[in-house]
Amino acid sequence: MPVTFEVVKEKGGRWYVCKANSNQPIAGTFRKDKKDCFHIAADLMGITYKEYLKLRKNNKQSKKSIDN
């Protein structure tokens, strides 16, 4: 399952959730804490926070193996 929502940091220091491959923020997702945004992204995908973090980790590892 691919990650469909990502967490991005704004220049001002706030974090927000956006769709993958897009930097347009989803309304109401701005937070000071990155972890809060991870929870929001997981909820938007319909999975738990822990499952979301596992997906992110697996996707990062698969991107590294493709690049090498």
C-alpha cells in the first residue's frame, strides 16, 4: 500500500499534511508538532499511526534500493 498523504514542514516552522507528490496543504492540518500531523495523515488513510510509520519506513527503504 503506497503512502497517499505526506507530512511537510512549512518555512515558518509549522507542519502540515498534503497528498503525495503535491505540496498543497489540506485545510485544517497545520500543527506545531510533526507527530500530530502523522496522526492526521494516518487517519486520512484509514490506518493506525503505527501502520502509517511502518509504511513510510518501507517506502523510504524501497526508494533507496531503486536509486542504487
